[in-house]
Amino acid sequence: MGRFHQALQILGSEQDANILQTAAVLNNLAVIEQTNGNLSRAAALMRKVVGMFETDPTASQEVLGTAASNLASVLRDAGTITDATTAARRAVSILERCCPHSEKLAVGLITLGRLSMDEGDSAGAEALLHQALIAEQGLEDSPARALIFCDLGVLYGHTGRNREAEPYFQRALDIDRRLLGPDHPRLLDVMEAYADFLRTAKRKSEAKKLEVREEREKHRLENPWIGNVVDAQSLMRQRAH
């Protein structure tokens, strides 16, 4: 976290500091605060990022939509479901217009689908997750697609559709194993979700092979920046276009 605070101080001391670079640093600080459980601080930082993009005429709709999606994720973790849903719907609306076939839209739809699950709307959640798959059509396998598959597995498991659930967990594991490191938090999250499913299905011996809670938490503490960290250079490239 220290390096991001240092970068923020440097940017703050420059009279012509680029707003996108500053917003990227704030976004990264918000991700770290979210990972460390400081959700009110993370939400405040992400609200500031969204506000910066709203007022900067050079900011693209894509970065605004992505920031709104990140804010929705933080607010959901904080349990502020109404505000999270508002932010997620706004993010999806923006991203549908500017980049309808993109991983960014898929991530926004995933968050909105999870919020629907939180509110007990299984049918709505399923529709949003399948819409996220459509947004990813034509793209190569990605961690976002693995998230969709995992969430569908969780959804079908919770609604008693076990035969449909298990293949989705397995597809999510396959993607993350190919694309991410063996200790990456996203892969470990999928393994734990699959283990929960197996325990519920009374397949405890199989679940034990996937139980990784302690390893996951240790890795997250050692690598708090892994997740939605934004590359300032990528934002600059988007500005150039």
C-alpha cells in the first residue's frame, strides 16, 4: 500500500498531474482496502474515483463504467445492497453502450447477478449470468468467464440443480488453472466454492481435496494487490483513443 500512497503524493505535488493516473492510484488503494476488510474506506475511495471520471471530459465511458462496477463490488461487500445495485445497474448501462462485447461488461453483469442472488432472485441472477456469457462470446477464455461459470455452479447448487452445477465448477477450475497461478486467490475461491458444493452433496472425501481456506487467506494477506488493480498505463492508452 505504501507505494500507492507514495505515487499519490507525487501526483498531488504536480500542477499538471493527470487525473486518470491519480484515479488509477486511488482505485488501487481502494482494492487494497477492500481486500484488507476496510470497506468503508474502500467505498469512499471508489466514490472519489467515480466522481473524478464523471467530471473529467477526457475520461472515456469505458473507464467510468469500470469504476462504477468496482464501486458496486465494494458496496456489495460492505452490505450496502441498495447502493450497490444502483451502482451496478449504472455500470452495466454504461458498458452496454460503449463496449457490449467485453470482459468489463461481463464483470459488471456478474456483480449485478450476485446482487440478485443476495436478494433471493435466482431467476434474475441466472438471466444476468447468461447475459454475461453472451458479452464474452467471441473472446478467449478469461478469469471473468471462470467467475461466471463458478457463480452458475453456486446458483444451481443452491437451487438443487446439482447435475447442472458440477460441470460449471469444473469448467471454472479448468480455465483458472490454465490462466492463473496455482495459488491465485481467484482459483482458490473457485476451489472453495466447489468444495462447499461437494460437502452439501455429502461428498466429503472429494471436498477435503479442495479445502483451501487457510491457504487462500494467507495468500491474500501476502499479496493484497492481486484482484482489480488498474494499470495506469492502460488508462492512459484509453485516453489516447
